[in-house]
Amino acid sequence: MNVRRFALSCLVLLTVWFALPAWPQQPARLPKVAILSPAKQADMVCLPNNRGGGAGCLLEGLRALGYGDGRNVTFEYRFAEGSAERLPALAAELVALRPDVIYTYTTVGANAAAKATNTIPIVVGPAGERTMERLAGNFARPVGNVTGLTLSSLHDEKLLQLLKELAPPILRVAVLANPANPGYGNYLEQLLPAARQLGITLHRVDARSAAEFPQAFTAIRASRADALLIADDVALAGTPEVRRQIIQWALGQRLPVASASARVAPDGGLVSLGTDNSALVRRAAYYIHRILGGAKPAELPVERPTVYTLSVNRKTAMALGLTIPQALLLRADEVIQ
């Protein structure tokens, strides 16, 4: 009798067990990618013709590798809206979210992320060469938690040669740089050897944002500059409105404008010699892919750009009374008419 009661009890329990709804299972945690952008959220686009960069191109690169937000990865964004001083606090916010990898770009972005964590992998794409030397320690095998892609300062020196080729009478060049960007702390010193060889005198003028342009423009006039070289800094050349404000003022002063930003010549400057930023950022997406797959930053060497784009603005040259040499036109990747 006891055996029969026991068997019946077991049968009842099994019936109740199978009738209960299935216990909800916790969804698998998706990898988290944190994006720290010095730029504006509104500028998160990937533009063609070597003028793209930032978060927009990164997302395109990740989509090409099969990643989709909410499907197999989640994204956390923070935008400094062009204010570099906001980056440290934004980087700390992202670190608190415990992402699997942090992506950022520019020297100020890389510095902010690296100060916020020395354990979470950081992919930089791109930043200045000296910045990456300091943060990665060793390009072939990074020694910390930072890797990615770097820019090269060699083409900035080449810009002086191009200015001299386009306008031989040039003797004085004003160099507009952002003193808040550590990557341009010794910018003038880097350019001096090339300037001496060309017989050019350099005069550095600082501006942290458009609010300081009136003083900067006054200083450029006082230097009696024959041309203007704009540092490829996000606060000066990274935003279309700000970039065009500088260029339009310079053209009003009949000053040829050159920059390592590939966006300056199309916006009215005379010449640009820039890297394909969109390609560099897409390459950064591959670094993120590798890290999400288990790779360590030490296994991902820092890469330098190998391809540069030369753009000359023929319309601007004509307005300034300059003739672009035929040999230079043939070398140019882009001629703006």
C-alpha cells in the first residue's frame, strides 16, 4: 500500500512539474563596444572621398564584419560635441559601464580613454604618431591596453613644400594649432627643418575653439603671413562650420590655406594632403572585431597610414591669382574646379 501511495504521489508531482511554465532563462550577455567621440553626434556620418571618419565609419566597418546593434553586440556612445574638456568625464562614464572594448580617435580622445582605464582594451583610430608611441609603448607589440592606427607627421612637412611649389613668393607661413591638443605641442619644431630648407619663416598662432578666432586672426595679420597652415585638429578642422570660417577669413586676406585635413581643399582651401580617414576607421573596426574574438592589444600592432590623398582647389588658386603647375595637377588625386 505504501509503495502504491508513493508511486501515486510521484505521478502527481511529475504532472504538476510539467504543467508549470518554463523557467525564464537569462539572455546571453552581448559584447559591449563603447564609443568615445570628440565630435558632435550630428556629425556621425561616413563621408566618401577620403573625408570621412569617426563613429559613422566605424559602424559601417563593423556592419561589414557582421555586427548589428542589439543582435550580436551593443553600443554605448558618448559625444563631446567638439568640447575636448568634456572627454575625461565621458570616458569615465563609459568605463563604469564595463565595456569589452573602447573605441576613440584623435589625440585628446586617446588620452582621455587611456587615463580612464589601464585594463579595458582601447582601439584608437586614428591619433597622432607621438601620442600612439606614448600610449602603446611599442608599435610592433603594444605593451599596455592601447592599440590602433596612427597618423604621420611627415606629410605636414610635405605641405610646406606644396605651398612653396604653388606660390613660390611665400616667405612667412602662419601655423594655426590647438594648444589643448598634446599632439601639437611641438608642431612648430617638427616643421622647422623643412621650413629652413625652403626659406620659410613659421609663426605659430593658437586657438582652442572658434571663440578664440578673433584673437588668432589678429595675430595672423600681425605676423604678416603669406599663407596659412591649419593643423588637422578636431577643434579646428573637424567641424565643417568652424573649418569654413577659418578658410573664408583667410581667403578674404588673400592667404593660401593648406592642411593635412583632407577636407580643407574641398571647402575652399588651396591644398590638402591627408590620409584616408574613413579607411583608417574601418580598419579600427577590424581591431575591435579581433578583440571581441579574444585577441589582446599586444597581439595587434599599431599601424601607420600608407596612402595619402593630394587635393588642390583650382578655383581657389584662380581667385588668389595663382597658377597650379601642370606637374602638380597630374600628381593630384583630386582637383576641385
